[in-house]
Amino acid sequence: MKKITLIIAFFTIITSCGVKQTQNNLASGNYDAAIDIALSNLRSNKDKKGKQDYIYLLEEAFAKVKERDLNTVSFLKKENNPRNLEKIYNTYLALHDRQEKIKPLLPLKLIKEERNAIFPFDDYNDQIISSKNALSNYLYTNAKALMLTKDKMNYRRVYDDLIYLDKINHNYKDIADMLDEVQLKGTDYVIVYTKNETNMIIPVELQNDLLDFKSYNLNDKWTIYHSEKQKDITYDYGMLINFRSILISPEQIKEREFTKERQVVDGKRKQLDANGKIALDNQGKPIMIDNTINAMVKINEVKQFKSCQITAKVDYVDNKTKQSIGSFPITSQFVFESTFATYKGDPRAADDNYGPNFYNKIVPFPTSEQMVYDTGEDLKSKINGVITNNQFRK
């Protein structure tokens, strides 16, 4: 009985919180939020007595939001501003969609008043169609006007407007052709090239890799990069990857000999009690514990080391003015390091992570050309970061 009472109290608290939340939204003018909460609670057991508060709140919220939306539409129409057309269209959609959410739950009975909740629905189809057509015509006409300015940023704004227009009114007039045109005319073309100011030969593979923009994953629909100039394209910008210096360290081999000593576990042994006798567990069996010993090992270690550092600079150039519009220094480094060792004694005395070195062997040092190429992997990543974080148009 106590458990049932607790369950009832729990659900009473939950219901009370939901009603309070609905009331708060209603009082603060968040009518649609109040409607959504009420509907969510009425989708199951809508005829239960405990759901009555939600029906009253839903009825009130619907009446208030409908009045507000119709007054908004009336005001916007009186202003006679074409910029209000989208708001008018979306408001009519909201009036229609709100009704459609409530319809499946009807009728909703108000027990005390012995009546059904009142939701005065209206047919907004004509208003939706007429406001959509007016908005479509405005967006289309405005797009045509902006395209005459021949400004790239205006083309991009037109593109967004046309995408929206196609969403609300698919295949409206010739917007498919217009989209292709504004995409083409709103795109910036960038010619990218490299310059070597170092005293070293840069591997051809590295230069090709750096100029392979298909692998950069830039996801920029308004900027296209070319590493070779193409006919009939006017390049808006240039991007120069300038190699300033390449520093490669000498091949280094360092040897050292050292001794390690520590306690290690070497099997198990029987535990002895205070009297020197074998200690037994509750079942009379000997208690087994780790048998630790003092292990020692003498290690002869050999370390191979070689590093490469590339300093470069990415310059953005406005091809119309021939002026620099951004310069971004980059430093990348690649380190080749290998360790192998031999030992005498117990290898368990070495540090826990040291063991694999006993199985390594000396390996050939990478060539300087390979070092430069491997450093280029990091360089490419940093160039990608420069492009991603620094757009040509602010």
C-alpha cells in the first residue's frame, strides 16, 4: 500500500510540474511552447480527470496565439512593406500547422462544464497560397535586380534567396538557371603556386601534394583553387606558398650504458605466519603470495636521431590590385627517432615501457629528401588550417 501511495505521489508531482510549466509559458506569452507541453501530456489518457488543467490551458493558449498572429498579419499588411511578405507567409503557415497539431486529439471534454473545449479553426489555404505567391514574386524580382549589380557578394545573397524560393515554390519560373548563374558568378577563383627561396631542392611529389586541393576537404562552395591556370577564367586571388628555409640536422647516433635495479615478482610462494609456519586460509590451504626478488640488468642503448624543419609563408594576393591581403607564417617539423638496446642480466629490471627496445634493430636513416617530404605532411595540415581560418573575403 505504501508503494502504491508513493507512485501516485510521484506522478502527481510530475503532472503538477508540467501544468506549472505550461502556465508559466502562457503567462510569458510563449503560447506555442504552452501548446506543445499541453499536447504532449494529452496524447495519452486525455479523458483522465488529472488532464483537465491541460485542456483548459490548451484552449486558452490557442485563443491567445491565434488572436496575436491575426493581429500581426493585419498590421504587417497595413505597412505595405514587401520585406514583410516572408513574415506574413510564415504566420499563416503557423496558424494552419497549429490547428493540424490539435485536430487529432479532438474532442477534448471539460468535465465540470459538461462541454468540449472550443478551438475555432479557420481555413487558411487561400491566404497561404496568395502570400506564398506574393513572396515568391518579390524574391524573384529582387534577385533579378541584384544580379544586375554584378557584385559577387550580391550573387551569393541571391543564391540563398533562390534556394529559399525553390523550397517554398519548387521550380518557380527559371530559378534553376538563375541558381547556376549566380553560383558561377559568385565564386572566387584562386590560383595557387609555390616558390622556393631555400638552398635545397624540394621534392616534386611534395609540391604536387601541397597543390592537390581535392585532398584538403575545404568545403567552401564559393572558392575554387587551381594549381594550373585554366582558359576563360579570371582569377580573383593568388595564393603563394613560399618556402623560406629547410633545416635538416645531421644524422646522430648516441650510445650509453647504464644499470637498472628494482624489485620484481618472480612467481608465488607460501606465506609464513609470525612463528615461521605456513599460513592457511579458511579451507586449510596454504596462502600464496607474490615472490619478489631484486632484479638487475645492464643495458647498452643506441639512439638514432634526425630532424627536419621547414619554415614557409602563405601569402594572399588580390589579383585586381596586385596587393597583399594577408600573410601567414608556418613552421613544420618532422623528427626521426629510433631506439634499440641490448642487455645483460634480468630485463624485468628495466622500466615497464622499455622492453620493446630490446627487440628493435638499427634502421637506415631516411634520406634528406624523404625527411622534407614527411615534414610536408604537417605543412599541408597547417596550410589547410590557414585557408580554413582565413577567408579571402571577410
